[in-house]
Amino acid sequence: MAEAAAIKTDMFTYEGRDKSGKTVKGEMSGTSDALIKSTLRRQGINPTKVKKKPKALFGGGGPKIVPKDISIFSRQMATMMSAGVPLVQSFEIVGRGHENPNMQELIMTIKGDVEAGNTLAEALAKHPLQFDELFVNLVAAGEAAGILEDLLNKIATYKEKTENIKNKIKKALFYPIAILVMAFVVSAILMIFVIPQFSALFADFGADLPAMTVVVVNMSDFFVAYWYIIFGSLFGAMYAFKTAKQRSAAFRHVLERISLKMPIIGEILVKATIARFARTLATMFAAGVPLVEAMDSVAGAAGNIVYGTAIYKMRDEIATGQQLQISMRDSGLFPNMVVQMVAIGEESGSIDHMLSKVADFYEEEVDDAVDAMASLMEPLIMAVLGVLIGGMVIAMYLPIFKMGQVV
């Protein structure tokens, strides 16, 4: 299996004539043009032209492949197989009908690997950026048990649910961040370009400026003098933060631990993580994957290092014979309700069913929490913007009002 996975394949375009003399064109994956020609002849096609395609890495020259594409691919393949369409022909139909050329190329590459004798799981494992370990393990379990169609449907449902949660989290974080960024940009424009005009006007005022005006003018002078340092420091800090997050596991661990304890946001992240944990484990367990093996994929799908570390520890405890419910309780990361649901599932032999109910419950909780936070944040952000922008405007007009009183 390892040797088969290590074989390098390339994408080839071909042109030839079938038995009726009709010209046919297409693409096929293989190790060499000779293998492509041999395969075409076995299919009743006399090849006249076979050419190797340049590598696109499924990312250049078209839209990037996103999780939604993988989810739709899973659902379409399950639908084709349930209609009785053979696996290779299903790849042909789904691949040709896809709008994204990179996804189309990926599907046709997998089709070529399957035609070359690889299992579907082996073909998918060659593309870890698009098909993670969880996806490959579920497909392998489906092929072994003869329930690939059912597993592809479960994978599609799983992908749709988890992506929906991620989008909810992004929505919860994006709105306030976007407003604060716009507030900073507007404030910087006022500080650098507008307030200095008022400062020149106040230079001949002949009286003491209000304290509020003095503070704003001094802040404006600082911005004008050191704007390049302020913006440079800001962008430098953002770059350093992004780099540290990508390269340092210790930094991510601290950051994710802090994020779980943040007010409002932390509660949403905890609920989303528990929902992913329950949904992933339910899907793996329903596919017949042994619990200890499933915990590896569950830890990777948790989306949080704190929970991922705890799940690996739970896996080791389960491997020694400890019950899942006890390991979850000892971790201190799961609410009592979740532990009790798992306990009932273990006693009744329906862990996957109970975990699905837990996932449904917490996904609804995430939806409600995001909607509640959005309702709370809107007036709060408007108030902050009003105080920030309105305060600067009032500070600039106070001396003018005072001048009017003197006159």
C-alpha cells in the first residue's frame, strides 16, 4: 500500500479515435505516456496524441479548492453510486460537470489513480491538502465494509455541519473587527488631515483652549509627527502575530487557551469545539472505526490545541480500558450534560446516536450565541464609534462655540 501511494502520477491530455472512427479527447492520470496509450487501447481508443499537462497543483489558473467543493463532491459521488453508476464513471460525470477547473483536475487525477488499481482511500490519501486523515479513514472504512455510498453521505453531512460552525465563528469575529478597523482608519484621517486645519485656526485664538481640545490637538500633532512609526508598528505587530501563530505551537497553545476564557467569544468557541468533537466522533463511530483509532482524527478535527491535547490523553486512557465518559469527566473540559449523554450511549450501545444529539444541541447553541452577540455588539459598537468620532468633532468645535460667546 505504501509503495502504491509513493508512485508519482501525472495528468495527460489525449486525442484519438474510437472503434467507429469518431475523434475523442480527454484527460487521464498515469505514470507515463506509454501507460496512457496502453490504457486507451484497452478501452477501444486508438491514441493519436498524448501530452503531459503542466502541474497546476490544483490552485493556479482557477478558483482555489475550498471545503465546500469537497463536501459537494462527496454528496454527488454518493448520489451517483446510489443510482447504480459505477465508481469510475461517477468520477467522469462529477469531474466533467464541475465549474472549478482545479477541482475538475483533482477529480480526474483521482479517477486515473482508481483506474490504475488503487483503492479510493489510497487515491484520496495522495492529496492531503484536500482530503484530510478523517476523510481518508472514513472512506477506507466504507470500502472495507461495503458501505461507501452511506459513508460518503455521512462525510458530506459532516463537512456541511462543521463548515457551518466555522462560518458562524468567522461571522461573530469579523463584524466587530471590521468596524474597529474602520474606526481606526477614520480616526487616523481626522488626526492627520482634518484636525491640523483646526489647529492652524486656533493658533490666533487669543485665549486658552478647552482641555478636551488641547488633548485632541496634542494627539493629532503626535500622529502627524510619527504616523509612519504608528502604522509601521501596527502592521509589524500584525505580521509578527500571524507568523508566531503559524510557526509556534507554544504560542498557539497560549492563544487558544486565552481565547477559551474570553467573555462571550470564549463561550462560543467552547460550544463550537464540543460540537465538532461530538459530530466527528459520532461520524467515525457510525462508520465502524474503533474508538481508539477514531480519537486521533477527532483530536485533529477539534480545532483547538487545548481540546486536542486533552483528546489525545483520553485516547491513551481508553486504550488501557477506561470508559469514554470517565476520561471526558476527568479532562474537566466537557459539561456534565455531555458526559451524561455519553454515559447513556455507552450503557445502551448507541454512542453515535447520543453524540449526534449532543452535536445538534451545541450547533444550535452556537447559532443562538452568535445571533445574541451580534444583537449586543451592534449598539455597543455604535456607541463606541459615537464617543470616539463624535468626541473629536466636539473637541474641535468647542473653541468655536467659546469664540461665539465672546463676540
